[in-house]
Amino acid sequence: MVESDWKFKILEGLPATGDLPIQFSATGMGMHSEGLVSKFWSESSNESWIGNFQRGLNLFDHAVQHPNLVDIIIVAGGDVYIVNPERRTLQDNFGGDFETITAVPDQSLYIFGTSIAFEAVGPKGRTWRSARIALDGIRSLNLEGSDLTGEAYNQDDQWIPFSLDVVSGEFTGGADIWW
């Protein structure tokens, strides 16, 4: 696969002039409201366009090159949009409440985290989704080789250490969720 020359950046808001933005929404709602606005452009073809991504359930916004080196990953309010910038199309959409993103360059992965679990995206798309690791809160994330370590909040109001294998999504430790 040839690496795309498309670039991207998050804008402060919708431009006052120019073409209308392409709308992206996980639910089909909010298509006429300002969300996370991103600009995409190709230096080789001299093309550009604006995308308006409706936000999910929180305030976490981020943008990165997809591990496949063609698509772009936009996180708008915790909702993940995978977009092909050349075709201006949505390739995948998931989440709604992601709060963190951890790059794992050695594995060509991004690990997305909510307050209870994780999901990975690799060159071929989503690769795994972990089981629930916390009752309601994850903190102190640290990548150590092929393990993502941190603390998970449990039902006894304690922070319990965990270690997540970034290749498989399997983990040890964390909250003992019994239901």
C-alpha cells in the first residue's frame, strides 16, 4: 500500500467562506451543528476539503494518521471516525466515549481507552476490544514494551493495578467485575 500524501489539521471552527463542509455523524443527528472541524489537503493534487465531525459523549478531540498510512483517524468528543481523505468517505465509526489514545509504534497500533475498557486499531482496522477492566475509571496509563499498564477503579473505591497486552487485548489485574 502506498502512503497517502494527504495532510490534516483540526481547525478552531467552521470557515466563514468556501465550500460547505462534509458532514460526519455517528447517529445522523446534529448534521447542521458545528462539531470538530478538520481540514484535509493534498499537496500533490492541490485538493482540499473541510470535514465537520459531530462529537460523542465527552470533550476528548484528537487526530492522527491511521496505521494503514492512507486513512485519517479523527476523535471528536470521544467518537472515533476513520476517514479516507482522498475519497472523502467514512471507513469506520465507533465509540462515543473514548478518553485516551495511546500510540504503540512497534505494533503499528493505536489503543483507545474509555473509563472501563480499551479497543485497538491497526493497519487493517479494529483488531480487538478488551473485556471490562474497571468499574468506572482508568488512570496512570504507561506503555512498557507490549504492555499497557495503569490503574482501574473498582467497586470498593480502590485503584487496582492492571497490565494489558497490546497485541491481544488480554489483561491481568484490574477491577474484579463479577456481573
